[in-house]
Amino acid sequence: MLVIGREVGEIIVIGDDIRIMVVETRDGVVRFGVDAPRDVPVHRSEVYKRIKQGKQSKT
């Protein structure tokens, strides 16, 4: 795991086309903005797990 410290407004780049910006920090909560191509799904981990469980129950 790579751990990176960033300030509000700073950006992390993944590959050539995914950018993650720190939008806000307040009361221990960090808000991110994610800019990725439409064909790249972006989900919070708990949502991703539910999606995966739903697909597994259909098979």
C-alpha cells in the first residue's frame, strides 16, 4: 500500500487518465473528487462489495 499525504486541492494521478483530488477535510473526514473515464467504475468499498455479492448470487 502506498500512503500519500496531500493538502486540499492537491491531486494524485493513477495511470494516464485517473485523477483523485482532495476536495475538503473537516472533522477527521476527507472528501475526494475522482476524475476517471466513463468505462472505469468507481465505487466506495462497501458499495463495491454489495455489487459483487449481487453478481455472485445471480450465478
